[in-house]
Amino acid sequence: MEYRLLGRSGLKVSTLILGTMTFGGKGEFAKTGNTDLNGARRQIDMALDAGVNMLDTADIYSDGTSEDIIGEALDSVRRNRVMLATKARFPTGDKGPNDRGLSRHHLIRACEASLQRLRTDHIELYWCHEWDGLTPVDEILAALDHLQASGKIGYVGVSNFSGWHIMKLLAAAEKNNTVRPVAQQIHYTLQAREAEYELLPIAADQGVDAVIWSPLAGGLLSGKYRRGKPEPEGTRKAAQWSEPPVRDVEALYDIVEVLIEVATHYDGASPAQVALAWLLTRPGVHSLVIGARTETQLTDNLKSASLVLHEDDIAKLETVSRPPLIYPYWHQVSTASDRLSEADLVLLKPFLEK
């Protein structure tokens, strides 16, 4: 397992993080899995033994049950070996008008509730789970600053923010000398590469590293979904889980076929391992949040940490999944290629080489 410094911080985090959205299996989250306490203990032990040093959850997962299970599963030995990351923004429990968003009121209450469920006195990484356009960014940062100063959270990240949202938050943090996000948790896969337009360049330029959620696109890149074959049963998609959207199913099938082909070049590798290993080659990507419905899936995914892809295989995956060059980027390729930064090249380099 590789450990990388997270953003502009001194915190070393493993390139694979154990996601726990399957823990609990309540409400809509039952569609993603229903790992119970004993299953959670086994998954945590498997991850720790593989070198994973962070668990990722959220207060909304199964309405707090995921956090409850983690809190019960972590004895003092496990807790000392692992860092905790959780998120706030969405409502849990009571659904009053102030039980959502990133207001000072909600963030502080949500953090206290998470600490209680997790049975801990601090959270190493606290994510703002989604943008809140109604709360001033100064208020968001002041609340996070308070939580950090009180020792309840160590570092701050943002999740599902757009490029301008992140830059607005960074500008306010610099102006007010408040806590600065070290990472962004985003969706980015071979099937969905929109993050290359703005979010990954921000990661490279501003040091707000990308941590990837659902790196197998909800299982779509596992090799189970094939052109002309029936959809597998017992999956998120079969349960009508809506994330991520698939805008071009034929393009998805093309990608899966290349994943299957590339996997044959490595002894014992699966298409899922190849998809995960490709992500770890991408500029701006720090780590991947891997979750699993079964221990077999987790065992397979953990092996991706040691899979090193050959350059020609990376090129095949790049070619079959490359996103279209939208404006203003096609104009920059034709007129600005003499003065591009490393952040610009996150998106533009393949097009210049072509």
C-alpha cells in the first residue's frame, strides 16, 4: 500500500480508503448493501491488514447507522490503527428546516452527533458533503475553524463541489485566514471523466487533492455488465440505485471490453482492479474510496493497490474513454499550447499529443 500526503497537509493517507456506505443497509441505502456489525468488523480487519489507514462514512448513510456500526466495531486497538472521515450537509434524524446545509448551526450539531455515534472524541477528516448555496462561505469556514480549534476535527475537505465553488471557498479561506480544504471527494471514473475539465486541474494547481467516490461507477466497470448479455442480479443497478447516470451505454460497453482485454495482460487481475489502478495513475488523484457488498469484492479491490499498468495499456484506456474537448479548451489547444501549465495539461495533454 502506498501512502501519500493529502493536499497541502502533513497527513499521509493510503491510496485506498475503505468506504462504508454499505454498513447498515437502511432505507434507500439498502440498495447499496446491508453489511451488519460482524461483516463490518471483518471488512475493517481486511482493510487494515492490507494497509488501509482511513475509513470513510457519512452521517446520512443509513440515517447514521453506518457511523453507529463503525463506532461499535472499532475497539481501542483498531481505532489507533485507523483514521476516520465522515461528512455533513444532509438531514439525519429530525428533518426540521435547519437540519440540513452547511450553516454554523447545522455543521456543529452534525459534528457532535457524528462524534457520539462514532464513539470518538475527534474526526481526522471532516467533509462538507455537498455545496450549500444559501450559507455564506465565511460562515461555513468559521464553523469549520471552530470545530478544528476545539480539537473535534483535524482536516477539512469538500465533496461534490463545482470548480467555482471550490475556488470561492479557497479565496475566502485565504482572506479570512481560516481553515483551508486539503481535499475534494468527487466522482471520477473511466465512464465519467467530467472532473478533468475543472476539478482535477484545481487539484493540481491548488493542492486540493481528489479522493474518488464510487471509483467503479457503482459496479458498472467491474466487468459484469457486457454488451448483449443480461444484467447481473443482486447489484446496485438491479436495485434501481440511480448513481452514477449512464449517458451513453454503448460507450460504457466499449470501455468494459477494453478493461477485460487489458486485465488479461496481468496474471490474475480483474477488470475492476484495472479500472482502479488506472485512476491511481491520474494527475490530481490521491486515493480511492472502495466499498464492497461482499468480502470477495473487497479482497479483489484491495489488490488494485499493487497493480502497475503498462504505458500502452494506459493509452488504450485513455483512448476509449477520452472526453470531448468542450469550449474554451478546444480553443486553448489551437491558440495557447505554447503557454500551458501542468494544471492545464491534466486535460489538454492527450489532445496536444494527438
